[in-house]
Amino acid sequence: GENVEQHPSTLSVQEGDSAVIKCTYSDSASNYFPWYKQELGKRPQLIIDIRSNVGEKKDQRIAVTLNKTAKHFSLHITETQPEDSAVYFCAASPNTNAGKSTFGDGTTLTVKP
Amino acid sequence: KAGVTQTPRYLIKTRGQQVTLSCSPISGHRSVSWYQQTPGQGLQFLFEYFSETQRNKGNFPGRFSGRQFSNSRSEMNVSTLELGDSALYLCASSPDRLAETQYFGPGTRLLVL
């Protein structure tokens, strides 16, 4: 089955700096890669996603890049703000099995004011 | 549209008991997946239901079971509870199996004493 590894497990940055979280996956059948943000005590919320036919996608301060050959994808947050502090999860799923996502172990991001 | 709802939100049980958790997907969504979230194991896929049928199952013992009703609402049951079953149980819904984006409910926090 699919295996997703996520690094780092914790990340602390100064407000205004950039943050990068990286994930690798093992199953070449995976072609949908969402990123979720989970604030303390709340549900995971989708913040951005990318499909295998796209190499990069950007939404304001958030961007995701995908390298299918190397089987890795990354989340980039620029101009970080304290409200970006949360746990971020990457996931991978094949499009024929949308309900079965394999998640990374999460990255706890702390943005210091 | 109302989001995914889960009941109850909190539950305390003792070892050996059984528990049933409920998930109501977003109106019109037919696919429901369940995940277990623990601090040490992250988000682990339990099972996926679509059209009242279990389509996929993760690596959990047979004590974990579920079902889906004709209105797409889903329940999961855990029998003979163990201390290690203490976790946040999240369900997620999507319009259908080929839809990629999943929307999470707030979760049910289960504590087994």
C-alpha cells in the first residue's frame, strides 16, 4: 500500500519568514495530493491540493510543488503569520479511490511573533 | 450547505465496552470515510463507504466495523474496547468515489478507561 513520509515533524519560524514542509510517497498510482491544516481542537481543513498533471500550484501565500519522478511534494508558506501556527498534514490518494487517503504524520508549525 | 457532523463529540467508556459513533455527511455527498487520529500514529484510514457498501478497509482489527445507510449517514462501531482505542475519530465525506476533496467532520473524541 501507499506510504507517505513527512518532514520535519516540528518547525518553528519567525513571523514573516517562509516555511517549507516536504512529503514523499511510495505508490506511483497516487495522483492527488492535498494538504490539510488542523488547528488545535479543530477538524482538518483543506488548504491546497495538487494533481499529478500539474507541477506547481499557488494560492496567495501558499504554494505546493510536485515532482512525480522523485515522488515528492512540498508545501511552501511565505510571509508567515502567527495564525499559520497549526499542524499541517500532507496526503496522497489514487483518483480511483478518493476516499482512501494516506496521510503523513503531520508537521507542527509554530510562527513566533 | 451544512458541514459534516459527528455525534457524540465526546465519549468516555471503559475497557470491554462497545461504542457506536455517527457521521452525517454533507447533503448530496455519498462517500464517507473514517479515520483514527492519535498523537503517535497520526491519521490512520479505517474504512470507506459508498452506496451502503464498504469499499476499502484499513489495517484495523475486526473489532472495528461500520455501515452506511441509504441516506449516506454512516456509523462505526468498536467492540471490546481497549485502552489503545482512545483517539479522535474523524469522518470525511465527498460527493462520490472519484471526487478527490474530502471534507472532515469535527470528530468524536473517545476516551477508554
